[in-house]
Amino acid sequence: MVFDNQVKAGVEIVPPSQTSQRRLMQQLNIMLNYGAREVFDPRNAIRVVVRQNQRWDNAIYGLTPTMIRENQQTMEFRNFDGSNAFLAGNEFRFADLRFVRTRGANIARVAMEEDIVYAETVPEPIRRGQAYSQYLDMNGQYGIFTADRQNFDLESEYMLVTFNLKNEGVRDTPYVVGALTGWGTMDDAKMSLNKETNTWQTTLLLKQGWYDYQFAYKTPDGFVMSELEGDHFETENEYEVFIYYRDMGSRYDELIGYTHINPNRRRL
């Protein structure tokens, strides 16, 4: 996406308007100042899109402005119907694959064969209903590097990594979601039940590095992590706000504003 920042956007994260969801969701209140751009019919010509952790499957589209001050050239989105709120989720699980001669964090086994390296994560339980635990994560992204070699660009190994989720409490087929599976779009993101170990498993070919991921169910509206991971307002997430404008008589949408916000930021 190519943008020209003509619109200033102010974003704040607040507890959601729905009292029952105040510990589970994060609401984004947005104010736009379009004084640097001549805008005709801002209510219908300006569109706001909000994305959480670089995901598109649960992005928010078509927010309705709650206040427009044309004399000040500002718009506000302080919706009370939950349309501007995201489930807060949980901090991401992680697999430390920086090593091939020893086990990294959350890795149960590493085996070096002649032509491939095998690794397996520790079998993990679902986290819904558990207390919130604060730690640093990469919000579903990954980094390619190794602690075994100096030149990790050329000398890092590829690893066949089996991910494990304990079957207790799982009601449907889970998926591994995160940037490592294209947020669940890859075929290998879908897990299958190993009846011998009573765990859900899938195997991915990954280069050495650090990988964030979560488990989720696939629904018609996108992937839902809540039942397997839980939701906590305290979770550190990354949000992006995209402001599009369709000029009068134009046949395309201009990206005239972009902003990025990290509530509860604790990342290095």
C-alpha cells in the first residue's frame, strides 16, 4: 500500500462501551482532521479501515462517524455499538528454533538427521479461563536467525517442526495461525488429531528463528482464537488505521492517511 499522509488521525484505546466486554475487548476511538485536503461529502467519501496485528480476516470496515464538524474539518468515530472494538486476545505463544544442537524455549525435541532437522513443540493446553500472563511477544510475526552460526542468512538450517495442542477442551479442528502460516491460509495450518498421543498436530517447514503463533477455530467470519487462547484487555496488540478517500468523479480510492498504535506496548 502506498499512502500520502494528508489526514491527521488521533487514536486512543479505551475499554469497550459494552460493560460485559470491558475485560475482553479493546475499543479504538478515532478522530480525523482533514484540513490539509479539500473533501467533499466527508461522511460518504471517507472510509476508515482498522487492522489488528496485520490481520485482514478480522479487520473492521465501514465505521460510521459519530460526529462531523465541517467548520473545523474534523470527524470522530466514538461508536457505542461495539463496531469499533476488537477482542483483545492473549499474548502469542512462541517457539524458539534458534538452535539445532539443543532445545530452545517451548521445544520438546530436536533431532538432526543427514538431510533434515526435526523439531517438536511441547504439547500445550488451551488457555481460555487462565489468568493473564505478561511477557514480550512479536504480535504473531517471526524473525529468521540462528544462535548456532554467525552468518544466519546463509547458514541457517531448515527444520520440520511439529506443533502440538492437547486435546482436552478442544471442540473442533484447530488451526495454527500467525505470520508463519499466512494467518491460517496455508494448507498446513490445519491440524489433525493424533489418537496415540491425544494431541492435535501439524508439521511446518520453517527456517531457524523465533516464531509467534496461536491456535484458532476457522469460522465464516475469519479465525477466532477466543475459545482456545482467551481474551484479556491488558494484552499488547498492534493496530493500524487506514483512511481512504474517493474524490468526486474519481474511479479509485486514495489512501490519504495512515497511523499505527500499540496499546500496552511492552516490546523491545
